Amino acid sequence: MKKAIVVFSLVLLGSVIVLSLSGGGITGQALSLVTGNWTDSLQVGVVLLAAIGILGITLLNLTHKDE
């Protein structure tokens, strides 16, 4: 189970990084192309990256067993 959580988190993290660097993100390519402001989608990507990081740390803390 722990391995599945780590793999899922890494895949999600990689996709967010690719989307944020390509100017995609939740706002999509259309907004960045129409407005010419790619920083909007970059900011969304960074926020998603931070949220996924917090989620990953929380999941690791919940699944960690004290020995």
C-alpha cells in the first residue's frame, strides 16, 4: 500500500510539473495563448504542486509506523 501511494504521488507530481512548465495547468493552454500571460497557469501549477506536496507528506505521516 505504501509503495502504491508513493508511485501515485510521483506520477501526480510529475504531471503537475510538466503542466506548469508547459504553461498548461488547470487554466489550460487557451487562456495562456489568448491573454499572452503564461504566468497565470504557472501560478496554478505551483499551487497544485504545493498542495500535492502537503498531501504527500500527510499520507506518509499517516502510513508511517513508529517502531
